Amino acid sequence: MITTSTCPDYGSLTTSTSPPTPTTPPSPTTPTSPEDEGVDLDQVYEEVGLGPAQYWAWAAVALVGYIDYAQLTLLSVIMPTLRCEWDLTAEFEAGIAGAMYGSYAAAAMCLGKVGDVYGRRLVVSVSLVILIVATVGGAASHSKGLFLFFQIIAGACVGINWTATICYATEFAESKRRTTGVAISNLAAISAMVIVGAVALAVLNSLGRRWFEIIICLPVLPALGIVIWLPDSPRYLCVSGKKEEAVKAVRFMARLNKKTLSEDLELRCYEDEPLGSCWVLFSKEYLRSTASLSLLFFCTVFIGFGLIVYLPLMFRTDYCGFSKAAPEHETCSLLTQQDLLQMTAGVSLSLLAVVGTTFAANAIGRLNPLRLASGLQIIAVGFVFVCMDEVFKVVVAACAATLNIIISYMLWIIIPESYPTNLRSTAIGFINSPHPECDIAI
């Protein structure tokens, strides 16, 4: 059974009817441990309230989520053009996709710890700068070898970004609002497919693939600006023993929200060291969560990519660029308006599913929607195999794909909640690493 964490950095999901006043000092006659000193961060978040501070953080999360999935979708759109430009073989096309997704998996697995050691803000900032260089370099490449090199760099940046972004999404607001950050990240990532398709139809043939690549990734500039402007995750700062920086971060948020905090504010901080490499995930304390979440995430991603390949709702190419409509590579442009409409229908259904699941997760908890969606997906996939009517099969497969989106979204909420803050980025990176590997396998 998957159980969510009760780590002190998150606090309770329910608000006490009479919370302690943040400015009330502990009684001098009552001994306190270091963990009892200061005000819990959730209480400060409630005083700060919901406002521009969270909106800016979630805007950064949305932009980075879009950029990551736009990079992954971009390859399937420009591959036919590259095929004509460099006379690529099918093996080299698969090699480009494999190298990009392989670097994504390696970076997610091996570099997740970086976010736990140096902080979410620094990791995302450096990764976005490198991604800008990789995007411009890939667009300017005049040889397939150089293009391959920059795709490997871009894939690694996506793997690093996603681990730190999920932490950012769940740590920059009070506990009861953490689903909002993850939902926004997922909504932006899902929408990237339609945005890339729409821009491709508008400018790919007229401006060429080089300008198309740059235009698609322009949101990386405002994303980088917002991340640099905002402070690091207050939750990360608290568990890193950086009490002064944590207080400065919440005061910055309070100013943005036009709130005033007590002058003698003391946050409850924990001087925890990062818990080491991903092998810590297999220690006795975390083995159960790691094994169950890794298995469920792998199955979800594998089924999800299988449905994407099966359904005629997305591109008529797979992520390696092989065309179902033109298996002999006779065309340099495979995306049509009909493809975009089909993609829009599928993505719209997914967006509604994420929004609905967000309300359900806040009302009835995390595990109940996950269990219901998992059971219904198993039934739907079974119908796909046994049903003979093609139209009904496509409808059922579309429902299964929507349920798959719900499951993956719930896992992105449950995974960070199942580990302490100083292990969270490491855990997200490790569990997320099968994501690109399943894509390559399908």
C-alpha cells in the first residue's frame, strides 16, 4: 500500500480551529526541542495568504512545464524536415530520439540530488540557461552530429527541470494548495502539444525549422526571469537550516501579497542534511514507498505511451519521427489541420480531467481518485483488446488515455508527499527516470 508522508515540513492538510498566534513566544517554563521552536511554515503561509507571490511561482512552474514538454514534442514535428534536409536514415532518426530521452532519464536519475543539495531555484536557473544555449545551438546546427549533441544537452535539461519544478510546485504554498501547483504544471505540459502543433502549422513552412525551434522555446526567457526574481522554496530553506533566508523568502512573498508579518518572526526550521544518493530510497524506511510508486509509475507511463501510439488523436508520427502516413519517408511535412483538431480534442479532455481530479483530490484525498482511475483504466484497456468494433475501441482507448493522465497527475502529487524535503528531488528524479525509457521502448 502507498502511504503519504507525514513529514513535519508539510504540516496537516486540515487547519486547526484555533491555530497558535505566530507572534506568541514559547513559554519560558516549558522545555522545547529545536523542532518545537518557531512558527510552522503553513501557519505563515496562511497569514501571507493567496496572491501574486503564489501566482508568480505557479507561472514559472507553468512556463517550465510547457518548455519541457515542448522540447520533447518538438522533435517529432521537425523530424520530417530534418529527414529531407540531411537525408537521415531510420536508424539515425531513432538514435536522435533515443539519445535525447536517454539523457533525460540519466539526468533525472543521477542529478535529482542536486536539487536537494543546492536548492530548487539554483538548479532550475542554471538548467534554463543551458537549455537556451542548447535550443539556439540545435536551431543553428548545420550537421546532424552537432544537432544530436545539442539534443542530448536539451534532454538532460528537461530531466533536471522536471524534478526541481515539481518540488517548486508543491513547496511554494500552504499544504492544502499544493495540488494547485502540480495541476498548473501538468496543464501547461499537456497544452504544449497543441501549442507546438499550432505554431508548426503557422510558421514551420514559411520560416523554416530553425526559427520554428526558437519561437517554440521563447517562453524560457520569462521563465528564467521569474525564477531568478523569486526566492528559493521556503520549505527547502527551512529544512536546510537556512532560517534567515527562509524568513526573507516569506517576507518577500508577504510584500507581494501586500501583507505584513511580525517583525520578530521565527520560523520552525530543521537542520537536515541531504540524505545522499538514490540508494537511500531503497533503505528500510523508504523501500515500500519507492517500490510501489516506481512500479505504478512505470506501468502508467508504459500504458500511456502505448495508448498515444495507438490512438489517432495525436500526430501521425511517433516520437521517433516514423510516419504512419508516409512510411517510405516521401514527405517533409506530416502535420495537418485535421491532426491539430484531433490533438486539441484529446488535450481538452485531458485538461478537464486534471481540473476535475484536483477538486476530487482536495475533497476525498489522494489515494481514492488514484485507485478509482487505476481500476477503470484496467477495465478500459481490457475492452480495447477484446472489442471488435473499431469506433467503440477508439472511444474506449481515449477514455483509457484520459484515465492515464489522471493517474500520472495523482502520482506527481503523491510522490513528493511520500518523502522528506531533503530527499524529495532525488526521489522524483529516480521514479521519473522510466518516463523517457518507456517512450523509447514503445
